[in-house]
Amino acid sequence: MTYKAMKNLLISILAALALLIPATSYTQTPAQQDVAELISMAESGNVGAQYTIGLKYDNGRGVKQDKRKEKEWFGKACDNGSQMGCDNYRKLNEQGY
């Protein structure tokens, strides 16, 4: 097989594989979709989701970093029995947020 024939075969295979990859929605990044799902769970009372959203606002993963929202979500987690949520809420309170 010649170099040109191998190149054309490889291009054809890659093109065929590209058709198998599902289309991606560009309306939201995966991180934003993750946060939207977490917020839905958190609003339903899921303490793990509430705590995780607090962490996301702390480190700015998937959302803009926001200490007030971080404190709000850690407070909700605390109210639902998360000791780590209470600890983080207290620290933010001491920092003046």
C-alpha cells in the first residue's frame, strides 16, 4: 500500500469515527451543567449537593467565585446536619462574610 493510499484510508477512518461522537451542546459547559444539576438536588434538600455547591463557590469551579454564596450553601448544608458545612460556615462568618 502506498503512502498516499494509507493516508487516505486513515483520513476515512478518522472521519467515520468522528460521526460516532455525539454532538455537544454549546449552550452550557459541562461544569455549568454539573452545577445546574447540583443546585436542583440541593434545593430538594440534598445535603451533599449543598456542601458541594459551597465548595464550588469557594474555588470557582463551574461558577464565579463568590464568598457570600459559598456561605449561603454551607449554611444550608449545616442546617441539614453537615458538620463540615457548619465548620466552613463558621469560618466564613469569622472572616466577615
